[in-house]
Amino acid sequence: MRIDGGKVFVDGVFKDANLLCEGETISAVCYRKGIAAFPHHEAFDARGCYVIPGLIDLHFHGCMGHDFCEGTHDAFHALCAYEASRGVTSVCPATMTYPEEKLSHIMTQAASFAPAPHESALVGINMEGPFISHGKIGAQNPAYVQPCDANMIRRLQALSGGLIKLVDIAPEERGALEFIREMHDEVCISLAHTCADYQQACDAFEAGACHVTHLCNAMPPLLHRAPGPIAAAFDASHSTVELICDGIHIHPAMVRCMFGLFGDDRIVLVSDTMEATGLEDGSFELGGQEVFVHGKEARLAAGALAGSVSDLMTCLRCAVQDMNIALESALKAATENPARVLGLDNERGFIKPGYFADFVVLDKNLEIKQVFIRGKELL
């Protein structure tokens, strides 16, 4: 399969290039204009379009009436099919705050799951709970919050077949720093749902934490005499941070500030979608709690935001078109950077020979024209 004539996103910039795919991988990238670089192969005409790596969402919960925590292959297939249709070709869905018994079932089912040819790859699991703070509970269930437990994570990791990539914690809670020191070489540890002050967050990064979950949300704000975890993340140059650019979770001016502060090498766009994504307004569920969706907002009855209903491609488009983030910067944050966080940057997130042939053809309005999953046309 050839993809001819497009503006291909390579090494952080767009270049005139043609692609050749053999089987599931990219076999060659030819930097030349025109459509005749690879004769004798079936061709897709991408002239006038962008060709970008498939997006990677390392933090979302559900879509199309299903949640990852259902822990069934039917739910996983529904999630991976929808995400693929939206140009998200690799997914690392997030669990919620649940007891170990339920989490164990989810991990076991994930370990035995294989996506269909038209579905996104399940490349990891993000544990958003249960090691968080009651003070910034958000839409998590407070009944199941517990102290950090390294042995629990190792039990769950064994059941998952090594799929757990991120574990979220509130670093100010009892035992958190000891957990970070013990586990930071086994999983990426992310600060989340936390009341931590600046020094507590700095201590966590020094101990080995390397990521921040949905920056600005469910944490103290950035203040001039109480800079909090946002400033601590900035000072920890090894850390990466997530942003939900759905136009609801963070004001566009703050998104621009965060890109200016951290740079596009350290920001990861995420969707944080819940099961209502792709459906009409109504009443849904997240983490065992009822969620009411109206337009682009998903909220608990008490008013707290309960995830998003904007898939990652929609968030990317919002960042570019509504928040004035450069397309190249937004793309890095939705492809290359999450691949690095997940340790998959040797096979995904980039358009390079030998990498999976996962890419999306977008028109000039950033609307999807075609999705390629492991070298096969989807739409």
C-alpha cells in the first residue's frame, strides 16, 4: 500500500513525502513530490491532506455506552473500534477507584484481549485510582480510596500480563513517597487527585514520580505564593503533564500558558472520555456514580466534572482551532509524547520505517479522511 502526495508529519514537522507499507509496518518514507515514488503498489491519494501518526490516548475511560472497568471483551472491542474510527490507533484506558477484587478481574480480561483488525491496539492500562486524596476526589468513588500498596500493584501487574503502564497517586498521603521509591522503576508514577503543596510534589518528583494526570484539574492551582504541584512539575524537568483540551476542563488561555511553560516536548494531550462519548445527551455512569451529560459537559449531580465527552481527535482539533496551539505542537502532544511516556516510541507515535503503519489522513480542516490501522484502510 502506498500513501501518495500528502504533507507527512515526520520528526515534528510536515514534509512532502510518500509512504510505503508492507504488512503491518511502514517500510519506506520517500521525501519527494508527486505520486510516483513507489510504482506497482495500490495507492491512496493523499494530495491536499495531512498524513499524521495515529493518535495515542493514555487516559480515557469509555465511549459508546461502555467503560473499560466493565472488564469484558465486548466492552474492550467497543472502545477500540470507536477509538480507531476517531483516528486514535493505540489506547491505554484508565481504571477508576475500585477494590482490588474488581481491578483484578479487569486486569485478567485485558491480558487475554486481542483487538480485531479494525480496532485500536490496547497498549497499556492507566490506574487512576485508588491511591488518591479524599480532598480532591473528583468523580472517583471515595468508598474505595486506600493507601499506596506496592504488593497490590505487583499482583495486578502479574494478572494484566505487564499492561499497567501508569499508576496515579496523591503524594501527600501516608506511604506515598515510600511507594514511589519502591515502584518508580516498574511503572510510570503520576501525581493525581492531590492536595499536595509545592514541596510535597517536589519530594515526589525527586523520589521518582515522572508524570502529572490532567494538569490543573483535581489539584491546587498555580498561585504566586503557593505554587503547588503545577510549579513543582515545571521544576522537575524529567516530568510530563497531561492536558484535557476539550474546551471545558481548562480555559484556552491556561492551555496556551501551559504549552508556553512546559513546551510541546513535555505535554501529553488526553481525552479523559467516559461512556457517553459518541452518544446523545443523557444520564450515564462513571465509577459507579451517575453522570449527567449536556453538550460537551459531563457532571455528577453535585456539579463536579466527571470526565469528558470529547475524543482525543476532537481535543486536538479544539487545541489548534479554538486555543491557537500550533498544529505541530498539538500533534507531538497526541502522538510522540504519549508514545514516550508508555515506552512505545520504538514502534508507535512516529511515521518511520519499521514502525506500525498506524496513521490518519486529515483534510485542511483537520477532519478525518481516512484511518490506517496496521497498514489497512479503516473507513
